[in-house]
Amino acid sequence: MAPQTPPFDDEEEGEEAEEPVPTFEEAGDEVGEQAEEAEEADAAEAGADEDEFPLDWNAEEGLDGEGLAEDGLAEDGEGLAEEEDFDPDAIRDDEVHTPVDEDEIFEGDPLEEEPFEEQEQAVEEEIKREEDLLLDEVPEHLRDAVEGSLKLKKILETEDDGRPAKRRKLEDSDDEEGLKREMNPEKMKLLRQLHLENDGVCRYVVESADTAEVQAVSQSNFVPKENPKGKSKGQIRSAGEQLSSRLTDIREQSFPHGNTLDPVAAFGFRWQLKEDDVKLMGTLSHKDLRFVIREYDGTLPLNDIIDDARNSDPGGGAGSVAAERPGVLTLGRFNRLELIDSQADALVVGDANLSFSLLLAQHRKDLGHTGQTIATTFEQVATLRERYKEIDETIKQLQDFGAQVLHNVDCTRLGVDSRFQDFQGKFGAVYYNFPHAGAVKGFFDNHPFVRWRHENLMHLFFRALRSFVSPGASVKVSSNRRAQGVRYSDIFGAASFNEFVHVETVPFPEWTLRKYGRSYGDKRDENKRLKDGQIYANQQASFDMVYCFCYAPSGMTLAKPRVRHPPTKRDLMNANEGALANLSGDRKWHKVDELTQLFLSYVQGIHVG
């Protein structure tokens, strides 16, 4: 399906989006429906080869296993992955296995442990990339996101070839730095209830989960299915995957749904307003609606704030534009037409071929903006030249528009990137289109052994932004609401935890900046470029959304970034599914070590493809 014309234009008001906005009562039901739809779509995807598809913190597009299809050929949601790229039977395994005996795995003398100070110094030296400052050269308030990566690196290095220097109990980890990894009685109760205490993946999933979510599953009638919905053996989802999906469904009930959500509905969900109050806000003018959204903090009755709004002067700000026009419609046009702060700088991260940055720079020039556009790519320019023959011309055009182009930028490590030291507090708008942490051969995006990377990407991205955006700054993250890599709830959760308020969800086809050259963001772009009339098959265009946030710092000290624990070598050795299915002995050890090194490269922001 070709991109649709947005329903709003400069000359006249249009109708609202085709897809109706669910009520708050319907939202919970839709979460379950979306999860079920997404599971079906995900089951059709193939695992990608890490040598072919690079592990990329900032992959711009398409690493959810998407294929290309001509317009009209993607209705079944299946991509065009080549059969020789994967063997389904080698990826899926429905047998509950017996964990490897620990005494066999860890036999031998324990390794000597380095003094703590020496380990800290070694970690810092190894994680440093080009353009990075040493951690002790960086102000304290800029270190948060990088310290999250350091923590992940330490966890992955806890075990060396499966022989721990000292058997560290994960239940002793400090929850101030993120989610605990523990096996408390409630979690063991669930595993025993499901007869899954000997399933290595399930143990990892439950240990990493929040206890309240585990209790909710325990109180439900959830039971993993051996062959859900009659799928063939090669498409069976393991018990661990099903359990992980169930926990995610429960978590998503605390967030807005991933579908279209107008400014009033988003505000109502944030403050848990009554339905009558939401309807009342929907009748306000543009001026009054902006006033209420800005002033309401829950301490006074909403009606009192509305009365104050009606008596207020529009002033000279954005609220004075079409002040008496319908509030929901007018406010929605600001996000669709990308009417951002004209004087503030704008940052684009993870722009594979820089076509979005070029579109934004042109847009800002046409509007007479004086703020600069900072366009960044995760890859080095040499890699971009191999994939995009037009990249040098694109860079030249960007520079002609006054934009600055930076390469080898990890959006979770802005605080230690020397090139960003002068941008603290300067960005009034930030864009991240279709984030993805990269594919791992043998695992679907929602497999718990790889999905932690996608969730952490969002948490460390929003944490890194805090020092570089101004209060009130606009942050837009576009994604498919059925994506199984970076899920919409990962975006909402990370934004909220880091004080970025959700203000609206706009359908991607209605966004004025939608017509850029979308790409995979990996080696596939060398031979499989998106042509006119083509779309990404596994993610239908009608499910593409732009999640809009506003930075609203409270001034309070925040908790450390939340990071989801990666699987240790012990977890991987105790598993018999995905890329680890049907492996044993030295072959399995080799694969486990290979996966661990891949994960280490990921948390260090090192290019591997």
C-alpha cells in the first residue's frame, strides 16, 4: 500500500484517522489482541545471520525480520525471506530439556579474581570507542546511560568459559541500578505450578521478571501450549517464549495502547481521568486545551483549571495560533505538520541513509527555522558508501542546508561522545525512526535471550537524551505497533521512567515527514533497496505509528537506568532452543561463547557487520 495523504493540510481541516481510537475500557482488550496478532506475524519471520545483518544499537529500519513486497502483496503479513537463510527446525524446539549438570559445566579450578579497582579500569578501557571520553573525564550527570552499558558488560563477563571466578549470586544484585535478577519463592512457585522448574529459558525469564508480574501470571489460567494454534513443528513457540510473552502482555496493561491516541486521550490516560472529564476536555478550544494540559497537575479539580483556561489570555505563544479553533484537531496538526521550535537545534539518530535528515533539514529551511539539524548515523561513512551510492551527495545537500553530519554515533552513549559536549540542553526536537537492536541468527526478535537488547536500547536512549534536550523538547520515536523487537511498550516505559511525557500517537501515514527513503540499515541495503511502490511486508503500513513525547523534568533525582539482565553463559548452556537447539559438548560451548561475544559487542556499541 502506497503512503496515504495525511487527512490534514494547510488549507482545510480533514477527517480524523480511519482507525478509531479505542476507549480506555477497550484498551486492555486491544493489548491482548495486538499481542496475539504480533505473535502470529513473528512466527513467520526467520532468524537473521549476525554476519549478514550487523548488530546495531541504532538500526534505522527493518530488522524485525521484514522483507520487501510490491504494493498489494503484503496482506498476509509474510516477508520475502529466502528459505536458504534459515532452517526452522534448527530454530524452534518444543521439547522441555534437562539442564546441563553444573558440576560438569564448572569442573576445574576457579580462576583468580582481579582486584576490584583493576577490573573497573579494564572495563573502562575496553568499552571506550573512537570519539569517546574516558569516564572520569565526563561530568557525573552525563554518565548514566554508559554506566548502564558497563553494568551489562559486567554481567556478561561474570562467567568466563562457564567457570566463574567466584560464583556470584544474582539475587544479591543491587536493584538501584535496574531490575533484579533473582529467584524468590513467588517465582519458584510459578515455575513449579507450570512444571517448568527444569526449563533453562523459563528460569531466566522468571528470574528477570518483576515479582508483581509473576504473581499476576500465577493467579491467571496461563499454561504454555505444546503446539499453539496448530502450527507445524518448525513454528512452535517454546514454553519460555510463551511465558515471556504473557509477562509482557501483563506489563503492557499499565501503558497506553499502541494505536492512534489523540492529545486528550493521551492526557486522560496519564492522569487516569474519568470518561466525562475526557469528553469535556475534547470540547475545549486550542487555547484552553493548551492551558489545561500545561497547568493541570492533579492537585486542583479539573473543572477549576478549565475555568481558569477560559478566562486566560492567549498570549503570544503557540496557544495564540488559531486560538479558538477546536483544540484536539488543532493541537494534532502541530505534531502532524512538525511545527517545532524554530530556534532550537534538532537531532536525528540512527539515520541509515540520511534521507530522513535531509527531509527534515529541507522542512526546516522552508519554514525559516534558524536552529541547526544534527544528522547522525551509527555506521562509519566508509560503510555507508558501500551501501548507499548516493550518500556523499546526500551529505553535501545536508551541509548546504546548514546541517551537521556525524558518523559512528551511538545514541545511548551521547554523554561520553566528545562531539556532543557543547550540545547539552540545546536540542528542542529529537527523532529516532524504527529503532532496532539488530538480529541474531537462530532467534526470533521476541525470544527472551535476545529481546532484552531491544528493551535496554530504549531505556538507555531516553536516559542519554536527558542532558541534551531542553525542557519541553519534542521527542518522536516511530515504530510499528506490532513490532516484536522494540515493542511500543518498551518506548512508553523508557520514556516515562526518564520523564518524557507521552502527548500523542500519530499514524505514520499522516506525518508530514513520512516520505523519506526507508531502509534496512544493514548489508541488505547494498542489494535490496526500497523502490517506489514497495513496503516492508511483515509490518503493514497501517500499523506504523509516531509516538510523540515532551520532556518534562521534575527536578528530582531519578533512579539509575533500568536495564534488563542478559542471559549468562550458564543460562545459554541450560537452554536447548533457537540457535542452541540440538547442540552439545564443544559445539555448544563454541556457540555459547559466540553469542556472549556478540552480546558484549552490542553493549559496547562496537560495529560487528
